[in-house]
Amino acid sequence: MKTLLKNLVADQSGASAAEYALILAVVGAGIAVAAAALGTAISTRIDSAATLITPIK
């Protein structure tokens, strides 16, 4: 029983999956922040372009 517990504690095969999950979370958060910033920039440009267009009467 002691050997089994020592082997479980020393086993690091699940560490790779946890590292990949952490990398995926960081990349996903970066994409979300970039998408939000891009959306704001596009909205600002469209609003400024709309103020330059004069309505036809």
C-alpha cells in the first residue's frame, strides 16, 4: 500500500494535461481581450464615419 501511494505521488503524467489546460486558458483570455478591443475600435470608427455623412434631403 505504501508503494502504491508513493507511486501516485511521484506520477506526473497528468501534469502535461494540466499545463496544456493552463496554456489554453491563457490563450483564450488573450483572444477574448483582443476581440473586445477590436470591437471597440471598429465601433468607434463606424461612429466617427457616421457623423461625417450628411443626410440627403
